Amino acid sequence: MAITSSVAISTFYHFGWGVALKAMTNSVMKVPLRREPWEYLMFGALGAYVGYKMPEWQQNLIDNINEMHEERGLPPLDVDGQFSLGSKFKQLMTYSASTDDN
């Protein structure tokens, strides 16, 4: 998989969430934030890995959904990187209304 800007942004974003999770954990346990500093790197690396894989997982999910839609005669998802649940719900409701008329 080629590194695109969305993958890079997702990687850095999730790295930040990993580090923030460790900071919040230390804060909740009321221990110094600098305690076991290597865990910040581990949590950040885990978050970065999740962020790196997230676009691939989303694309696999979209492909699986489109495959199921094809089997059921539904229109495919027209996604260009983001989910839009509102428009998908409206599309589904208009499809179900048109099949109810038949």
C-alpha cells in the first residue's frame, strides 16, 4: 500500500491518541506523567499502527458491503474516502419505498 496523505494524517492522528491514552491512564491512576516513559512510545506506536491500517480496513469494509449489495440487487456505496450515513439512510429508504410499491 502506497503512503498517501490520508494514511500519513491517520497515522499521526492515531499516534497522538495513543500518547493521550497513556497520559490519561497515568492521570486517572494519579501517578506522575513521566512514570514509565517508554510506555508513551509503545502506546503511540500502537496507535500509529492502527492509524496506518485504518484506511485499508475501511476499504475492505466498503468492498465487502458492495459485494453484499451486488448479491442482493442493491446499488453500491458511492464512497470516496468517507462514510455519509445520512445520505446512505435516505438512499436505503427510497430503495425500500420503491420495492414496497411493487
